[in-house]
Amino acid sequence: MQISKYFKPETLMFAAFLATLPIYAPNQLLFETELLQQAAYMPAFADTLLVTSVVLGIAAAIASARGRLPMILHRWVVLGSSAAYVAGYGLFALAAGLEGFAQPALGVLAGLLLGVSTVVLAIAWGAHLAQFDLRQALLWLAVMMGVAALVELLLSSVTFAVGLIVFAVLVPLACLVPCWLAWMARLGASVPGDADARPALRAGAAGQLRSMASVVAMPFVGLMVFAFMMGARKFVLFDMVHMEVLGCVLGAVVVLPICLMRTRVPLMPLIYRVLVPLFALVLIFLNSFPGSSGPLWLAAWMSYAFYGAVAILALAGLTAAAHASEFSPGLIFGTTVAGFAGCSLLGVAASRTELFQIEGGGPALLVVSTLYFVYLLASALLAPWKRDGGDIVLEEGASAAVAPVRDVAARCGELAAACGLTPREGEILGYLGRGHGIAFVADALVISESTVRTHVKSIYKKLGVNSREELVSKVSEE
């Protein structure tokens, strides 16, 4: 699939949403200087914002799991949320710019408006970005997150008045595409896949969450650790450059080559079982050097690039899961917003403890990073043991021979059309015809193995075969 397929220039406005996303702490840097003297305002605003995002994110995820995503993406819900987004930031800007306006009650109101609107807009943007597969998502999210980080660096280096003008332009731009798509009833309409690609709908909310965890646990955990780290510590280099923001720029540079890699294995497991664990091993090695040494200084720099890359990889993985259509964008991104806000809240709370006051919180955050690195390495090492036989499809001992036909893809396409396979079943048949098993197909399509099994059973029935050998033989027939 072409890496530029489905992309439209207006999608770049997602960078404006990333640059204004209120639950991401660095986006508030423009206002914090003006509000530092208002000790009661910022906690009231931040706590209300994060708690509201957690509650509404969970509610949206549950509603989507029950098939109520169209209600969340209704045109008036999206338009109302966009108005609340602009109004919430308007109150926030007034508190920063007008003396006596920073009252805790108004902070609560601004946090409430932004919390509600963030959940709806995140799901709306997720439904739109679900048109991208993993490679496309890696490319465009790296570009857009890099652009958003550069905008944040600009905002942190200009006067408040200039930054406020830029922010006043970015906030409406962040809402423009969701509003237009909702008004035209096109939100989610371009997501590939079949209706039968969501058999988990019958499993209920808890069942869908378990199934989703089996698919996106690695990217989701990475994003949660990123949220905690960004909430727990702010590191400013030379009193000018915020490393949390610069790390996202460096992370985008790290991620861009990955989307262009040509591999014989699915990209998602390659990223989380090889590339990210290797990066973590390098950081563990550099962190083992004594304090104030060159390698330790390099590790500090690389850790911000590492977490920036982890955040981009995580968003791309979640987007790819939405693209696969097994889980609705509301379930995926509602859960993501709730988790991100909750971990940010934990990070902010941790930053106020005595443990995180020691040496600027460096030692405590090193412990958190080390635990995450151990999780990455353990997951990479244990992954092969969790597989149920690699290329086994339905029965033990099935042959894994590849069909000896010159163009397997063309033959599978003919069979899919002749036997009435759905688009997703035709896609899976192509992998089976080339000798791949359930685990490989699940990793390649970013769906759960149980869903692959359901499709394989349907494929067997429609093709009139009972085993893997019979399927390969049928594909091999001229």
C-alpha cells in the first residue's frame, strides 16, 4: 500500500490539536508563567481537567463498546465540543492575561469545558486518522507531532502577547476538520474494514477491553509511561529549551526511518520486540555510568528522544488498531484519553512528594524508566512463549507449505471474489495462501488472534475446505 494513500492536506491540522491538547502538560507552558502567582487557580484547573477527561474518556469507551459511537460523533456533539474547546481556552487565556480573573471557580469551569471537549475531539480525530495503516500512521504522526513540538518551542520562546495570538489561531484550527467531517456525516465513514471485523462487540465492554489489550498493550503502556513522565518533571535546558518538547522533535526524527523499513515480518512486533527494547538496552548501559560523566549526560538527552519516539509509536499503533476496525475509535481513543489523563494526574501528584524533590526528581524517574525498560525486555523475551505454535491455524501438525503458484495474491483475489469472501477475509486469505499462520496475520493486521480465528473458520467454510493443507492446495490450483 502506498504510504501517501488516503492523506489529505487538511489532516495536517491534527498538529494544531496536538499543540493545544490541554492534558499534555507542555502545551500549558505559554500560560504557566502568567499564572504562577495564582497559586489556587492552576491546581483547580488542572485537577478538574484531568479528572473530567478520565471520567468522560471511560464513559465514551463504554458507550462505544456498546455500539453507541455514532452518538458521540453526532454533528451537534462535535460542534458543541468544539465550541467548549474554544470557550475553555478563552477562560484560561483571560485568567492569564487579566488581573483578578484567575479565580478558582473559573479555573474549574475552564477545566470542565476543556476536559469534556478533549475527549470528543480526540475520538473524532481518531476516527478520521483511522484511515491510515501502521506505516502511514508512523509517517504522518511523526511529521505532525514534530511540527506540533516545534510550535510549542516557538510559543515558549516568544512574549505572552505574541504566543497568545498564535494560540488563538491554533485552537480553532484544531477543531476545524472534526467539525467539517461531523457536519458532512463523514466521521469514520472512510475507515476501511467490514462490519464483521468487530466480532468483539458481542463480548461486552470488559471482553472488548481484554481483547484490545492483547493487541495494543505495548503501545498503550508506552504512552501511559510517557504521560506520567511529562506530568512528573519539567526540565529546562539553558533556561530556554524545554526538553519534554525537544524530545518529541528528536523522537520524530528517530521514528521517520522506521515507516520506510522493508521487512519480512510484521512491523508492530519488530518495533516492540526488537527496536524499542534495543533502545532501552542502550539507555540502561549509559545510565550505569557515574554521575556527571559524558555517557550519563548523553543518556539524559537520549531518554527524552526515547520517550518522544515511544509516544509517536504508541499513537501510530493505536491508529493502526482503529484502522483494522476490530475495535471502534471511541473505545480505543476514549480509553487512551482516560489513561493519559489519569497517568498525567499521577505524575503531577508524584511531583509534589518528597521523593520527587530529591535532585529534581531524577533518581525517582530513573526508577520508573528502569521498570518500564524491564517490562519491555521481559515482553520481548516472553513473546515467543505466548504464541500457540506459530503457523498453527486450526489443527495441530498442519502443513506450513507455501502455495507453489507464481502469483499467490492474484489467485487469492480470484478465490475471494468467487467464494464471496468479505474484504477482511480476502486479506487474511492472502496471508494464509503465502504460508503464514494466525499469530503472523494478527500482528500484520493489528487485530486479535481470536478475531483471526473467527475469520479463518469463515474462510474455510466458504472455500469448502477443512484443513490448512486443503486451503493451500486450493490456492495452488491453476
